[in-house]
Amino acid sequence: MTPAMSHPLATAFLSTVPWLMAQALPASEGPRQRSLIVSLPHGGCTLMIHADGSGVIQYGAAPRSVRVAAGSFDVDRIIETVSPTLLPWSSRTTLDAEPASVTLPGSNQVHLGTDTDAIRRLLEQAWRVRLLPDALRFKEEQWDQEWLERACGF
């Protein structure tokens, strides 16, 4: 190993290379996400539900999020409910003013969610059971909640 490669920063950089490579892969070839993701409209108000029933609400790529406690959702029941209403994303039309999107656990494929009312109810349920701001980051988390409340229309 060369002296430059033994430097801690070089080691840290090299340890991130596999992660960087995975990010550059097309969605169909990259690592599979393990959460259920619903958005209304697509890319807008988004809820990521993890296997333990916890979740995160966010809006698009905005750096704001609100956490939802574990046990708040039954992922299997939600999948049973929304799966029959999913269509391939390519089936959306210009008539879909606010298309909802759903990505199932273990897949990177985005589906068109035709039952926008059910997806909106999931988002509203998440908002009702959101975690209160943490005492250490109260002001920042409170701002995130206020911002998301306006952006998502809660």
C-alpha cells in the first residue's frame, strides 16, 4: 500500500466507492429498496413506510422530514389494499392531473396508484401519528413539521 493510500481520508473515500457505484446504476439494476413508498402527487408529498411500521413523511427532494413511530402501519395490509389498484407507470395519461405513485418493498419499479383517496388517507394517517419534535432539535423539527403541513396540505 502506498503512503497516500494509508491516509485515513483515502481509506474513508475508498470505503464509499461501492455506495457511489450503486447510486450510479439505473434503478432496475441498483440495490432494491425495502420500504413501501407512496407519493401524491408523484414526487410530491411522500410517505416511506418501513417494515417495522415506522415511516418518514417528506415533500419531494426538500431537506425536511417528519418521523412516524414504529408500529404505526401494517405494511402487509397496506400492500394487500393498494396492490389491486396499481397500474404500470407507463399507463398514466395527460388526464392524470395528480398521479399518485407507489413503489412496493423489494422493487425499484414505480407504479401508478389509481386509488388516490387511499393514498391520501395513508398520508393523513401518518401526519396524525407523527412523532413530536425532539427536545434537542425542537426548533428545527418544529419548522420541518410546519413546512410539511403547508406543502402537503394537512
